[in-house]
Amino acid sequence: MTESGGTDAARAAGSRVVADRYRLEREVGRGGMGSVWLGSDTVLHRQVALKQIGRMPGADQPDGERVRREARVSAMLNHENVVAVFDLVETADQHWLVMEYLESLNLAQRIRRDGPLPPDEAAALLAQAAQALAVAHRSGIVHRDVKPSNMLVTDDGLLKLGDFGIARAKSDVTLTQTGLVTGSPSYLAPEVAAGQGATTASDVWSLGATLFHAVAGHPPYDATENLMGTLYRIVHEEPPRTDRAGWLDPVLRATMHRDPAGRWTAEQVALFLAHGPADPLADEPSGRTQVMPAVPVAAVAAPPDDPPPATQTQVVGEPVPAAPPAGPRRGRRTPIVAAAAVLLLLAVVLGGWLLTRGDDEPNGASGSGAGPSEPTSQAAKKPAKATAQGMEDFITSYLATVTQDPATTWKQLTPSFQQASGGFGSYSGYWGTIASATPSNVQADPQAMTVSYHVEYVRKDGSKVSDDVTLGLVFEDGTYLVNEEF
């Protein structure tokens, strides 16, 4: 744009008012789904940032429902290290997200300007990002696109995490599903690069990859030239390390760890970065010393035997409810054949992301709430009505299955309870942290269609917790489904 053209555009913007309240002043940024403007709130007399949400790539019109949902998600997070969302304005053909305005650079720009950050400075900044993620994860939200360009840094060292699944920089090399950006390959966790849905553990990997970028001065993976090759390396090779990490090397190993179960939580990362590896961490308010988990050793994974189906899932959140919803490998192939299978897997995964929908469903799930398919010969054996014994057996089987195969038990929830559970990503993300769920004193009432029980949970970190749960079931075509939790 010429200088005169820019002046004309600024003058035209200055005369434009959105929703009879927000006066546009100048464009301050542009992303893959729209532009960002500095504006003024004529009612409260403060500066704001207005993000104009355009059409997603490949779409005929803006996805209003997705924008509204993502705006609500962002507005849920009232935290000093999260960009605040004030308003969502919808006009006849446009959506505007109104947010707090900060005089800042994003972390990627900061690194380009100043070069690699010393470990202490990187820790001070990324501790704030980790705190923001910990709050999001406790609220049942998975960011899905943690990276330096989504972190705003002010001159006085305040960091705010933004862009919870809404806008992406046009220059990013991204994977899309019907145009929706689901992550930047340079920061993708191995399980996401392999086609699985993102979880809080995936966010932690991306946080570690961002920390790597901060201290090394460049991303851990360069996805600008060969996307498929980058995905292959992420999935099958040990993550890169940097000799610039200093005392941050343990947290890099504990975040960029290929096994999601071996990664620290965002809260543990925040504690480490804020206190350092040698300081005792007080567990308020008890005052007990909290010991950081051991840094995991490298996990070497063999290439998968079979590629997954083309339709893959995305993750929206991972709730941490007080009462959770009720809720042989063949021989190794030769290296050449295995490599070919891996490339096929990556092609299928990328194709699925590019061509399919269903970002909150498990593989093959339609969201109908139907139970697992049964052979035709078993159809006649389905009970004609709900019984106490049948309800008790259903819950016992459900809890025995959910920690090992959540995709199967997900289909044993009604569509309304699937929605209440936050989508399959939230559901599987939670149950992925549980090693076993053992019920006792199971009591069913077929008249009220409720079942109550005491359950002992053993988490994968070895901790234990118990709860008393009452669920409402429905009985459809001889099959029990979980419909609600009291």
C-alpha cells in the first residue's frame, strides 16, 4: 500500500464506528482470519483492540457460532496473564471481538528484535504463560495453539496469552480442518502431529517448544520448507535440545517429552520457572514442601503398525470436575516398510485435517450417543426394559472400560451429556489422567433411572481420590446411556 493509500485508509477508519460504540483508529495487525484494529470505546473512554473475524479459509461466510463459542471461552479466563475479552459485536456480515489493548510486541517479535533470551529472562516470561495455561486447564480449556506469536509482552515484562483458537498469523505454516487452524507444526506435540486430538499435555509440549524458541532464538522445528518431513521428525525422533538452556534444561525435558503421560502439568512448569530447581515450593496454605516430579527420561516409540482412519479429532478442553463423568502388536516391520507406512500415516492425517470436520468427536463417532455396535446375532438378546441389575452391570462395565478405551465409552453418553462434558477432547483428556476407577456399593433405581455408587480413582501419577456419584441414565433400544450427573 502506498503512503497516501495508507493515510486514506486510516482517515476512513477513523470515521467508522462499530456497533455505535467502538471507533476504529488504525489497523495494528493482520491474521489468517481477519485484521486487528486499535479502537476507542466511546462509552467507557478507553482504548481497545478490535479483531475483525473474517471467513475461515475455504468457508463461504464467517463461522459465527464458532466465533461466539471461542469468545465465550476467552471471556471465561479472568487472569492477569490472559488477554481480556470485553465484547463480541455482530453486524450484518461481520464479527468483531473487542479486547484489551496493550502496547506490546509478541514474544516472537521480541526474540527477533533482541535475540535469544537468557535463561532467567525466559523463565520469568514463560512462567506467566504457564500460569495462564494452568488456569485455562483448570477451567477445562485446551488452547491448542501455544506459540510465541500468541504471547504479548510489554516493556515492563508482563506477558499475556491470547488467541484461544480464534485468529492465526497468515504467515504461519499450519494444519487446518475445514480451514480451522489447529496448531503450528513447529510447536505441535508428537501425538497431535500423528493425528490424535490435543489435550492439556499437548499444550505443555507447545509451552516447552516456546521456551526452546526463547532460549535458542529459533523454533525447535523448521516447518517452512518441508511440512511432511517436519511432522515425521516430531512423531518419530527425539526432540532437539539446546546448550543455551542452562538451568532450564530439566523443564525442557519434562515438557518436550514424547510420552504425554510423562510430561509435567502447566502448574508444575509454572512452579519450576518461578522458583527455580533448588528452591522448596510451599504448598499453600499448609506450608508443606512440594516436591517436583522427576524429569522423565526419553521415550523411544516404535512406528505405528497401522495408520489411523482419515477422520481425526480436535480437542476443545479438558475439564477437571470434582466428580468426573461416570463417568497384540504384530512383529516390527523392516525399516523401509515402516518408513513408507509412516509417510502414509502423515499423508492420511494431513488429508483428514484438510478435508474433514468433527473436531470434537472421537474417531468414527458421529455424536449420536449410540452405544458400541453389536453383531446382528446379538440384537435379539438386548433386554426389553431397564432393570436394576442391568443398570449396575452397565456402570461396572463402563468404569472398567473408560480408563482404557474412552472412545468406546464416549458413545455410551447421550448427545446432550457429550456436550455437557465439553466434547470428546475434554472427556478423553480427563480420563487419560486416570489409571483405574473402581466402584463399590452400586445401587440402581429403574423407576427413576438413576444409579449411585462410591468410586475410588487412582491417577496415573499414583495419587488417589474417592467420590460418591449419582448418574441419570436413559434406556434406548435395549442400550443404556449416561444422560446426566447429579
